Amino acid sequence: MKKVLIANRGEIALRIIRTCREMGLSTVAVYSTADRESLHVRYADEAVCIGPPNSQESYLKPDRILTAVEMTGADAIHPGYGFLSENPIFSQICLDHGITFIGPDPMTIRMMGDKSCAKDTMKAAGVPVVPGSDGLVASEEDGCALAERIGYPVMIKASAGGGGRGMRAVQDPADFSRHFHAAQAEARGAFGNPDVYIEKLITGPRHVEIQVMGDGQGTTVHYGERECSIQRRHQKLLEEAPSSAVSDDLRARMGAAAIQGAAAVNYVGAGTVEFLLDADGSFYFMEMNTRIQVEHPVTEEVYGVDLIEQQIRVAMGERLENHAARINGHAIECRINAENPDRNFSPSPGRISAFNLPGGLGVRVDTHAYADYTIPANYDSMIAKLIVHGNTRQQAIGRMQRALDEFVIEGVATTIPFHRKLLRHPAFLEGAVDTHFVEQSDWTSMAA
């Protein structure tokens, strides 16, 4: 591997470029016309425009990315997250053209991308799963009978789903029919696939995920857990590592289960096994993301590992060292989005008139933005990730509070005021949160 094309944009593209440069690898950025002034375009060794702002005609267009590969002579593709990162067809195209795809093989992506298949695979591997349907639910009648059998409340989920789409919570039998058909319709519209399955709804759970890495040569390791319960409409807002709800014993058991599941599919590269953690310490497999995660920096800070470098080395055929990674301190990541929290987190694209990054010991900012940069309205609203590391959770919280106060972005609304409130909320300070915490809390009465 000598030249890596990054089939992505924004902060993750810049993040990958930096590691490639440290490893002595040349880089190629691809960009739409809306991203011409993005920092990832400026920092790459080469850059190729692949189309208009609409991602369907640029970042989601495999043939245009392959053309960029041919033009530049790149021999590997890093997909980042989102876009084509979990597309088995794209992975197969790379394989067929002799291009190294820095990620799992197409079969693994396909198996884990199908939520029903992923659940069956993990269940067969001995990983705890939430009680529910054995595969897809063929009809409303079958689903209703199953819901009665496992007990309400239940969750109807799109088999090809993600990002909270195609999901419906059903509290009462009288509402089942309405939610079942709504979930099917949303799944058909969002993914072109109306298939759904049903699970028991775990009330008040925490969202805890395990970072795994496999080399496809018999070694799979994990780098502990990330607490991801601070979310809104199933979209994460803040992540931290380690989780205040996870003991050493629970970490060992969850890590072993994640490795068991990943090893069952001979996993190659970076992946995340996501669990629901019940109040009694029981945990259940939710899904596996077959890519690098947005929140990977908190793991890097706590474990002192470059996960992007590990991905690349595994893709080169190198073997992983099989040893237990050690926790060092505590890390927190706040996603800084161009959204207005006072207007139901509505998007706020536009020109940034002032941009001052926080600094100091233990502060990291991953961003592609700068003063005078115009945030396009065509893509995800995240413009920066603010990450801090401290010796303890208390120190990390104090450091994040200070960093948020230093972070200045003018010209567009951002989620910085929301994070200031969150970092001072008594329940967050105590670590007493679950996945419903943000939506069930009153933020209007709190000062930023």
C-alpha cells in the first residue's frame, strides 16, 4: 500500500490524511463542488472533484470514486464512516478491481448490516441478545402474537435500519398495527427494504459499545467500552470512556462477548459491538458497526492507540498484538454541530465569521472548519469534535467545561450552549443517565 484515497469528507477525511502522512503514505482527497474549500481537500497530496453537492451524485457514486482511483493511481480506499463505509457492493467492487478496501470483507459487512442476520449470528456465537423474533416478521398477525408472547413494551425495527429510522416503540397491543405498518413504510422509504423484526423493549437502558479490532488471522482484541447514552432521537451527542456504569468485571464480560461475536465472522479491521446495558448489569447485543466510529477519539485518548493506523496496518496484512489494553484516565467527546438547540436542533448552515479553537493540556479538536468557511446545507451538520482527556472523570468534566467556554464559533448557531448545560447537569455529573435522559430533561430552565 502506497497511496490511499479517502472516500469521505470533512473531519474524518482530514483525520485519516494525518495518520497516512505519519505512516509515509500518499493521500488522495475526493470532494464535491460544495466541499471545494474544506481543509481535507487542502491537506491531501492530491484532490479530485467527483461531482455536485448532492451526495447521491458524488460521495455515494462508486464509479466516480473509482475514476478518481484510476486518475491518481491510488491502491487503497479508506471509506471513513457514513456514505459507502458499510456498503458491501462498494467493498466488493474494490476487491474485484484489486483495490485494498480498508475495512471488513463484503460478506461480513452484509451479514452485520442486516440487523436480523446480525442478531442470529451473535446469538449462535453465544453473545447475549434481546428476546425477540427469530428472523424477520412476515405479517402483522405474526408480529402481534410474538409481542404478546415476549410481553410489552416491544420495539419494531427495520432490518436494514440505522440512525433511528424504521424504529417504533409499542407500549400497548391496541397500538401494534399502527406502529407495525408505520415502521414498514419508513423502512421502505429510507432503505428500499420494508422488512422488520421485533425485540423486547428494555426500559431505561444505557448505550454502551465495545471497540474491537481484528486482523483476520486469528487475533481479535478490544479496547474497552464507550458510554454513548447521551443521545437525541437515537443520534449521539456526547460520548465518554470508560463508562461510569461499567465495573472491571462487567468490562471483561462485555469485552469477551464482543470478541466472541467478532471472531465468529473472522472480523478484519475496526468495528464496534453495541450493547444495551440494563440497570441490573445485564447486557444485550444491539448491532455491530463495521467501520470506524465518529466517537473513536475517546478510545484513542484513554488507550493511547491510533485506531486509524491499526485499521491500515491490518489492511496491509500485519498481525495484531494480542495483549490486554490498559485504561489511562478518562476522555469525553462533545459533537459540535451546526444546529440551533433552542429551535429543536434545527440545522444552521452558513458562513463561519469567527472560529477560535480551545487549547491547553488534554484538549483535542478534530475539525475541517475555520473562519470564513461556509458550512454546506447538503451534509451532516457536525463541524467539530471536541475531545478532552483527564486523569479522572471529574477532571475531564472540568476540562471540557473550560474548553467549551473557550470554543468560539460565530456566524452560525451551534450545540456548544447545549453542551455547556449538559456538562453542568446534576444527573450527568453523577453519571446517572440513560438513553432517554436528553429527551426527558428540561433544558430551557438551565443557563448555558
